[in-house]
Amino acid sequence: MIDFAALKRDRRAALAATAGLGVLLALAPFLIGAAAGATWLRILDFALLYIMLALGLNIVVGFAGLLDMGYIAFYGVGAYLYALLASPHFGLHWPVWAILPTGALVAGLFGVLLGAPTLRLRGDYLAIVTLGFGEIIRIFLNNLNAPINITNGPQGISGIDPIHFGSVSLAKPIDIFGFSLPSLHAYYYLFLLLALGIVFVTIRLENSRIGRAWVAIREDEIAAKACGINTRNIKLLAFAMGASFGGVAGGLFAGFQAFVSPESFSLMESVMVLCMVVLGGMGNIFGVILGGALLTILPEVFRHSAGPVQQAIFGKVLLDPEALRMLLFGLALIVVMLYRPAGLWPSTRRRQEFKGSAA
Amino acid sequence: MSGVGEILLEAKNIGKHFGGVRALRDVSLTIRRGEIYGLIGPNGAGKTTFFNCLTGLYTPNGGELMFDGKKLQASAPHKAAQRGIARTFQNIRLFGNMTAMENIMVGRHVRTRTGVIGAVLRDARTRAEEAAIRRRAEELLHYVDIADRADDLARNLSYGDQRRLEIARALATDPQLLALDEPAAGMNGTETEELRVLIEGIRNDGVTVLLIEHDVKLVMGLCDRVAVLDYGAKICEDVPAVVQHDPRVIEAYLGGAVA
Ligand SMILES: Nc1ncnc2c1ncn2[C@@H]1O[C@H](COP(=O)(O)OP(=O)(O)OP(=O)(O)O)[C@@H](O)[C@H]1O
Ligand SMILES: [Mg+2]
């Protein structure tokens, strides 16, 4: 029997929760801006970019079970594409609405390019090959300044057009009916919009024929084949989808920073995004979002508090805040993985999985 | 159903070796539409290898497979499923961390079309297809009698239920030929009897069955014809009553037991 009253109550509760979350997300930049200032607002904007990245990588690692260690390359592709198409470097100034889809498409193609030679590989072998791929892209970005200067080498590309829609640029305060919306706030809303779009696409995909095929491949590739799944195409699709999210995030990053250089796309960044996915809860969209937010914000909290806290306790700074930050960060990772091996907010699937293997 | 008795699968001189091991030697056999065809033989005779060649997991070193009048493409498992060959595995291969229901829904993959755009937009066609997938999966859960386990993870099902789920998943691909690799292994008497009824029902619903099985009673009671493999070669093919008394078959089994 269906308890309609309970269902109605649940729906009302869900609606209320959603509305509450909506208000919180809408007010977040004002609250954080007022409480903590522009530095933290900037970090909030970055958290949204990393959430997009983590959601993209989650499709490859969390859903399809393909351990990709070079994911940041797609972020780099998206970022450089924006930089090349909207900066004085080539004198091109494409509009955002044209660059972002192009970035998604090109990054998606790179995803297929990376995926194709790795189709037969799994686990650690796949990790090593993708790691190499990520580094190759970075090295190309570093060296494609001669004989023809495409990427401007290690100096990177600066003076990139800020994200703008017609004459409205997000780099300057935007005047809305006499009310002035600061730049960091405007970027926040744009990033939030795109992140929500990515969440929507991910949820739709997860609960579809495609999403089930991804999980089936992760669970047992041979059985998936026997069920008639063209594992090659479905895996390439996972690489392409994940990469295209990375490409979008990369484009936003370039417009936001107005500067890109190869060092933003190092192996460490790939590892970081992978940590977000694993620590948050592989395969669970909300866990991954949580992981993305926490791992962007926590290291910054450590960075900003390591000095002052030492000052307060010992009267002087004993350990370099930068070193201490990574130490604490590593410690936090270890603790989470020890006590919550399936991640902070695992999918029900994985929670049962870990319960089962522990029993 | 129409076409009962016509040839569905024709294997011609299938050979397969692994290094020096000749797992299959010129195996030829024909399976007719609507029959239950048994494939038996001592351990290591090459039965599973034959299944793997048939379903595209292995590429035979020689020979040809004709299915439903057309050649089967080698080493393309998803195409074999597309053509209408479904299978289960000797060591059950379910999607352990998906529910029983989801396992069967994956089986519908090959008969459905939704792509990325459809999945994201969830248009009327996609919604209808998704609903049909669910309906069919529910039907199959009932068909193999595990409807009460629909939302349990496959890995948490009992052994017998896992075997049934694997059959349901295979049936979800709308096969013409269902290949079962030792479905009764590890089952007790009652479970085996239930399985016999299930397999008979599947055949009566128009699906041809190819059955590898060590349980002689089950094979003899169920199969219309039986082929015997020994050291990769077919040594006999006939109705169960004849096969049972064939001296080569007795020799193969006894020889295996003594060695
Ligand atoms: N992938 C493989 N690599 C190497 N040898 C293999 C492979 N698959 C099967 N073989 C060998 O081929 C022979 C036939 O094996 P197969 O699994 O087909 O036997 P079977 O008849 O299914 O036996 P059982 O009743 O034990 O399941 C065996 O000698 C086996 O060791
Ligand atoms: Mg076998």
C-alpha cells in the first residue's frame, strides 16, 4: 500500500529543502563576501570550477570505473582554447557562447583520442597511460611556442578577454537597475548556473540506458559485452562526456583568470580532482560535489590559518604554512579514507559494497 | 512458433587452441530451432570454449559459425547478442553492485536506442522506452520467480537466485538461442527440478536452448539431442537414449574418472 499522506509530506519536505538550498546558494556570495571578504569569494568561485571537474571525472572513474589520472589535460584544453580564441595572442575575440560549446566539443574529442588507445587497459595500467597523456598535453602546451608560436610556451597567455555577454563584462561590477553586482558575484552566478547544468546532465545520464551501461562495464566488462553493450563505444562516450565537462570548466577558468599557463595543469591537479571524487564518494553526484567543495576550501583554510594559529600558540611561526598545509591536507585524506573508505557521502551502491566486504 | 525444426545454428569445423592446448578440434554441430540441445563432456573437454567462440569472446582459429542463415562475425560479443545469442556463465557473472532489477534492465540495452541526447532531454520517446524497459524487467523477474528480490544487490542474492537472475538478464536481450553454461552447478535437488521446469518453459516460449550440464539426469530428461565433447573433439551426437549407451561416451567418462 502506498501511504499517500507520507508521500505528500515527503514531497513537501523535499520541496522545502530544495527551496532552502536554492536561497542559500543564491545568497552565498553575499554572505561569504560580507563575512570573509573577496579572497574567500574567489575561492568559492574556484570551488564551483572544481566541482564541475570532479563531476566530469566522476563519469569516467565513478560510473564507468576507468581510472583516469590525466583528467586535468581536458581542463587545459578548454582553458587554452578559450585563451587562443579570445585574446590578443591571435587577435581573435570569439564570444563566450561560441567558445564554451567549442571547448566542450574539442575537449570531448581529446577524450576520445585518449580513450581509444586505452580501451583494452584497466586499473593500474590505464592509470599509467592516462597519466602519461596528461603530461604530454602539459608538455605540448609548454613547448608549442616554436617554430610557430601557438601556446606562448611557459609564459602562458595573458590579457585574455574576460567573460562577457555583449557589452556586459563580468570583470567589472554589473549595474542591474541601479544595484551594482560585483564581478566575483557575477562569476559565481555564471559558474553556479553551469555547475547546475552539469549536475542535471549527470543525473539524467546516470538514470538512463547509457548510465546503466557505464556501471555494467565497471562491474563486469565481459558480462556487459555478452549483454550486447558495445563496450568500446560506451567507454569512449564516458571519456568524451567527462572530458567535455572539463573543457567547459577550463574555458570558464581562462575567462575568469584572464591568464593561462601550463603549470595550472600539472599532475598534482589531476590527483587533486581524483581525490575529490574518491573522498567525496565515487559514483554519488552529491558526494562528489561535497568532495569538490571541501578539497577546494580546506587547503585554503589551512593555508590561511596555519600561520596565525602557530603565532597564537607558540608566539612564532615554527613551520612553513605552505608545508603544514599539505601535511594537514594529507592527514585529512588518510583519516577520511580510514574511517569512511567508501567516501564521505557514498552512493548506496558503494556503501553496501564496503559493508559487504567488511563483513 | 513458425520455423520449428529449421536449422538455427550451424558450427562448421570450429577449432581453437591456446598455445599447445587444442581446446576444440574441428567441432561441427547443428542446432534446430525450438530444441533443447545438450553439450556434455568431461572436465576440460572444451564445452565452455565452444560457448566463448559462439558468443564472440574467443576468435576461433578455424571454421565457421552460421546463425539464422547468416555468418556470425568472430570476436564481436555485442554483435552476437544483437543477432540473438544470449548466454550465462559457468562462474556466474552478474553486475554485483547493481540491483536484480537493474541487471535485467542492462539486458535490454541491446534492444533499445536511447543515446546521450535522449537521456538528457528525456523526451516522450525516451520516457516510453524507459517505461518499457522497466515493464519487461519486472515481467522477467516474475518469470524466473525472484520478483521479491528486485531491489536487492545481485551480490546479495542466494546462489540459486543468482543463477536465475543471470538467465533473466540473458532473456532480456530477446534471444533466439539461449546458451546456459552449467546452470545447475551447485544446486540442490529441488532447485535443479525448478530449473528444469524453467528451461522447459523457456523452450516452450519459443527460445532455442543450448545447455552445458554435468548433471546427467537433467541433461537426459531435458534435451532433445546431445553432443559429447572429449579432448576438444565431438565424439557423438544423438538423442539422449542413444548417447547414454554409446561406448565411446562411456569410455570418455570412465577414462576421465580413472585417470
Ligand atoms: N583462456 C584460456 N587460456 C588457456 N587455456 C584455456 C583457456 N580457456 C580454456 N582453456 C583450456 O582449454 C581446455 C578446455 O577448457 P574448457 O573450459 O572449454 O572446458 P570445459 O569443457 O568447459 O570444462 P569444465 O567442465 O571443467 O567447465 C582446457 O584444457 C582449458 O585449460
Ligand atoms: Mg566449462
